Amino acid sequence: MGEFNQYAGNIVAILIWAAVILIVIFLLCREIVCWYFKINQIVGLLSVIKSSHEMVSPETHIRCPDCKGFIPKEAKKCMHCGCSLVPQ
């Protein structure tokens, strides 16, 4: 009966270690997957920002006299600082 208790104790210890290892592997994989999706979201946002800056041109935008941000020529107020614009 003593040998059975020894083997049962070893099996329990092995199962506990296996559970700990599986939990650590799961957490690492989850972090890698979350990191991958966060990087993809950031890259998508950067491409949107890049395309919006490419649309700014002297024919369609002017600079705000206060904050020097680009705003559409038709704007009555600066969208960055709220400065009222005088039509030219």
C-alpha cells in the first residue's frame, strides 16, 4: 500500500507541474496573439494618418494663423485651436 501512495503522490505532482506549464504556455501564446493584433491595429492607423496627410495640398488647404495647422479653405474656424478665420 505504501508504494501505491508514493506513485499517487508522484502522479499528482506531475499533474500539478503539467498544469502550471500549460498555464504558462497559454499566457505566453495569448500575449503573442494580442501583441500581433495590437501591432496590426497601429499599422492600420498609421496608414490612415499617412493617407490623410497626402490629401493636404495648397489648392485645398491653408494654414491657421495661430497654430499653423492645415485646415480646409472653406473652414470658418480652425479645427485644431478654434481660432476664427477671416475670409480672404
